[in-house]
Amino acid sequence: MSTTVFLVDDDAAVLKGLRRLLASAGLNVIAFESPQDFLEGLDGDAGGCVVLDYSMPGLNGLELQQALAARGSALPVIFLTGKGDIPTSVRAMKDGAVDFLTKPVDGEVLLAAIRAAIKRDRSQRGERAERTDIERRLATLTAREREVLRLVVAGLLNKQIAAELGTVEKTVKVHRARVMEKMRAGSLAELVRLAGKGGLD
Amino acid sequence: MSWITVLWPMMAAACITLALMQLLVWVRMPSRRAPLLFAIAALSVAAIAGMELAMMRAETAGEFGALQRWLHVPGFVLFVSLVFFVRVYFGAGRLWLAWTVCGLRLIVVAVNFLSDVSVNYKEITALHQVPVWGDAVSVAETVVNPWSRLATLSLLALVVFVVDAAIAVWNRGGEMRRRGALVGSSIALAVTLIAARNFLIHEGFILAPYLISASYMIVIVAMAYELGSDIHRSAQLARELQESDTQLRESEQRFRLVVEEAPNAMVMVDRHGTIALVNAMTEKVFGYRRDELIGRPVDMLLPERIRGTHAGHRGRYVADPSARAMGANRDVYGRHKDGHGILLEVSLNPIRTDKGSYVLASAIDISDRRKMEKAATELREELVHLSRVAMLGELSGSLAHELNQPLAAILSNAQAAQRFLGQDAVNLAEVREILGDIVEDDKRAGEVIRRLRTLLKKDEVQFDVLDVNDLAQEVLKLMRSDLLNRSVAVSTTLAPALPPVSGDRVQLQQVLLNLLINACDAMDHGGRGGKQIVVRSAPAGSVVEVSVADRGRGIPAGDLERIFEPFVTTKSQGLGLGLAVCRTIVAGHGGRIWASNNAGGGATIHFTLPS
């Protein structure tokens, strides 16, 4: 999976300098001179993070986050600003910044922030992928198997489940074995974890 | 004793007395010939009177005839003196007529002595005693000489001359009119009486003595009256002269006092540049004593460096003297005795006197006034500067951002270069490029600081030729990030090829900055149809007009003028000095600043600058 840092700053000189800095750290950088250009050129699946100048004309951090979400992207955003005052910082964090740095920013600090953001993106991305997988497995279950799974996860014994469903214990066992197989769970504990992550209600 | 014996000697005596009196006047004033001519006429009449008396007392025809013949001698003298009295006293009478009268009378006298008896009589046939006023006088019975008509003609010529002269005097008008009439009519009357009586006697209508002297007495009395009133007039004139002399002396004294005590240094200079008069203030201003100045060249009061050219200026001024200030709007310096320069305001006035043309220079030492003006100017500039600094304070966030950008770029570039250099395969081309960019960014930061410092420092006002459009662009660049932060959009309508204006760059930037900040402030609570400012420039006749329009709430109509007054503000924060300072600056550039409300909402501040 490719990792890209999206760099957005309306000041060409700053953009160039930052791009060089990130490139020197071996990062894959794509630079944009305006938030609009960035949103238009964004690939929703792209991984990495966004480094964004917070003092650009017409920029609203919250709207940017929404625009990102609308494009199916959950890229973490690092805000850069010329002003390091508290009201601006608070506003940036409320707008969903993962980090907030004051210009001129030290290269190591910025790179550390970017690495953290990328790591976070990566883990979020991994979790999202696992959940999707579990959901896919859950989707293969029949209605009866889902009911059995829910009751198993709720901690009922086979006999109790049979009583609940108005069937015999043997039938429950068959369903249960099929659920374990479909969910690729090796143990009851794992099945419970998968069901939890899969958002089974 | 008879009346005739009394009256005729009295007439003669009176004539002699009057003649003597006027002779005395003439001796005192030989240049005045009227009294002399009068005296001669009066003595002639006295002689005539005496001879007439002798004729009236004559006992033989021979005696009577001889007297009658000699009577023409004083008669001739009388004629001549009368004619020239009229000419001298009244300055009137035709000369050819005068000579005609005299010539005729001379012929009469000549004929008189060539005739048997006289010009009047061919012969005296008898001598009668005729009663007159209870007395008996001798009257001749005669044969009339035909030449006697010549005598009558000479009388007529005299009347014509006198009447003509009297008319001329009358027409001239004035005070002499009455005198001319009196003397003229008295002579005409006397001559007419004589001519008429002669006619009656010669034609034999009456038997009576001539009584010529009695008629001429009228003339003598009239003339004496006029001459006497001349004496009276002279006395009056003398008195008036004395009074006016006193007044003149008083006014001269007042003039001297005024000049002496004048608060200005007054220096009177003749056409050659020599000082003729100075006053007390001159001594005080220039440090010289009066006696060191009078009679010396005025150049000593001027600084050495202009002494050479001053003579030329003075020459031109003498050629075309008119009251005016010296130096025509330039500072004029004088020189104190100790050598230091004195700043003066000098006005020149030409003075004409009997003794020639002078120039009166009136000078005021304006060093103190200039010092005060300078202090006021400094104070005003201080205020302008302080308000600029305060305004930049408002813009500090924006300015920090402007400075931060290049610094951020430099830091990133430098750290990138460090990292590149730490790598195994160093990309020198990349590093070289980075260093080039660092240099550019550093220059950019320096430029921001330079702009800031220009605005912050307090410089002498310096007038340059400026393009208003450039100014507007520079200011907008300075405010760029502030405008972005406040979400204000600026559009410009700048006329191409504007005539340049003369002005102080920093101060005019200050005006534009101030107007832009005000426009932003006016739209803090949202503008109509978005926060937008329009900056316009356009030539308008001999000036360039610049305007800044916002879409704020506008200005109450009553405040359009007031907002330019100090300490008048509509903002919650602010001293209310911004627009007052703008007005001071614009006025200092010879321009005008005013406010108006836009038809579509919002306000516009306009100002003009002479191009």
C-alpha cells in the first residue's frame, strides 16, 4: 500500500521548501497550491496524511474534513499556521487536526508528526480492512445462523439456545459448527471477538 | 472857500497818498508790478486834478489853453498805466488792443502838440466865468479841433480793451471774476462819462468844466480797493500758511514717531542704495547704531553672498517701483552686525519726495515665527508618525505572517539540504538549487522588513514623483494576509497611464492603509453581498482622484464631514485619529479628502492629489 504526504500551501516558496524537506526524508510527496486543487486531485483510497497551511484564503478546516469524508478519505490532517495562539490552536483541533504546528516549523518536529500521522492512518486503515473482512464473513451467514451466533455470543449453552429457538440441541450444534467455519473462528473466544468487531447487534 | 477849492486838492492828495502806499508795496516787492502801475495811474490822476483846478481858476484864454494842452501828458501816462495794470494784474486783455490804445493815445499827444491850441481846440474864442456849486469857474468858449475825434476814438479803444479783458477774466471764473468786473466796469464807466461829457461840451450843448479827474477817481478808488484787499488776502494767506506749517510740522513729527516706534525695522534707501533713515527697531534687529547706518550703503545689512545680485534687483525695482514683498515667496536673510543671518519678511514701498525717489523697506524678524511654525510642523509629523505606528500595530498579525512565510521556507529548505548532505549519494544539483531558493527567500524577508521599517521610521517628509497605482498595489501587498484573514476581497479599478503625483511615499501609503483598514472594520459584521472593497484611481482634471469603497453600513449623513475631525470615531476601539491624520496628510499634499455613501450601501472615501 502506497503512502503519500499531501502538502497544501498557497505560498509557492514555502511549498517548495516543505516538499524538499519531506522528500529528503524519503517520503512520497504531492504538493498543491490550494485546498481546491488538493480536493480535486485526491484519490479516496490514498493512504498517508495531509500537511495543510491553516492561513489560506477561503479555508475552513471543518469543511475540508467533510469534503475529505465525502471523497471516502479519512486522511489525518496536520495543520501549519503562522500564528501559534491558543484560540487558533483550539479551533484547529476542533476542526479535526491530528496535529497543529507553528511556522517556521522544525524539520524533525514536522517529520515526527507526519510519521505519527502515517502510522495512525496505517493502523486505522488496517482496522478498517479487518472490519470489512469480518463484515463480509458475517454477510455469508443465514438468518438462523446469525441468530445462533448472537445467542452464542450472549453466552447461552447449546441446550438453552435450542430452547430459545424451539429446536433440538443437535440442530443447534450443526448451526454452530457452520458459523465457526464461516467466521473462520478457531475458538469460542475468537468468535466472540470477531462478532464484536463486526458490529453484530 | 468854495467846494471845488476843497475837493480837487483833496482828490489829488488822496491819489498821491494811495500812490505812495502802493509805491512802498512795490519797493518791498519789486517783482510785483501792479502796485507800481497803480501808483503811476494815481499820480497821473493827481496831476490831472491839479491841472483841472488850475484851468478852472485860469484868468486868460492863453493860460487855459496851455493847461489844456499839457493835460494830455498825464492823460497819456494814465492810459498806458491803466492798460498795463489790467494786463499785469488780471493777466488779461489782448496785446494788440493794448498797443492800439497806447498808439492811438500817442498820436493824440503828438497831434495835441502840433495843433494851435490842443487836440481838442482849434482856438479859444472867449473865457467865461461859470457858476458851479456856488463858485465861479473858468470855462472856455472854443472852436473844436476836428482831431478831437481821435481822442474820443482812443477813449473807445480803451473801453473796448477793458471790456474785452473783463469778459476774459469773467469767463475764467473763480475769485478774480468779481474783481475783473469791478475794475473793468469802473474804467468803462469813467471813460464813458468822460466821453459823454466831452461830447456835450464840444458840441456846445453845455458850457461846463471837464471834470475828468473826478471820473478817474472812480477808477482809482476801485483799483485801490482791490489792491487793498490783496493786502488783506496776503495777511490771511500768511496766517493760513502759518497754520498749515504748524500742521505740517505736527504731522511730520507724528510720521517720525510712527516710523520710530514701528514694530518693524524701517529702512529708507535712496535710488543709489544709500541709507537715508532708520528707526529704533532697525537698530535692535541689525545691531547697528543709527549713526553707523545713515549715509552708508544698504548692502551692509545683507548677507555677503547676495550683495552682488542685490544691486541688480534694486535697479529693477527702481525702474518699476510698486509696493510688494521682497524675495517673492523665498526666505530673505539680513545680516546682523555680528555676522549672523536674520530671517526676514521684507516689504518694499516706493516713496517720492521733492528730493527724489526713495524705497522704504519694512522688515520683520521672523526667526521666532519660523521656529514656531517649524515646531508645529514637527508636532504634526510626529502625530502622523505615531498614528502610522499605531496602525501598523493593528496590522501586526498580517505583517508577522508576511515575515513568517519566507522564514518558514528558509528553515525547510535548509533542513532539507542538511538531510540531503547526510545521505550517501549527495545530489549536489539539488543542494545548489536549495541554496538559491534560500537566498531568494531571505531577500523576500528582507524586503518585508525594509517595507516595515520605512513605515515605522520617522523620516523627513520627502516629495517624490509617484504613481498612485503603484502605491495602491504596494499597500494591498502589505495588507494581503490581513485581508485574507478577514475574508475581505479587494478589487481594483486603476486607470492606466495616470499622470504622476508629487508626494511623500510613506505618508500616502499611510492614507491608503488607513482607508483600507477602516473599510475592513466597517464590514466586520458582514458586508452586503460579501465583504468587498473596491479601490479606484482616475484622473480628474488637474488632479488624480483615489477612492476606497466598502460594503459596510455606511456613514450617517450628518457625520460625513465630522468623521475627519480628531477624536471622532464610530469604532468601539480606536482613538479617532486615523481620518484626521489622513486629512492632514492629504491637505499637506494640496489635495482634498471627503466621504460619501454608496447608492448600493456602504461608504466611499475619496481623496485627490494634484498631478
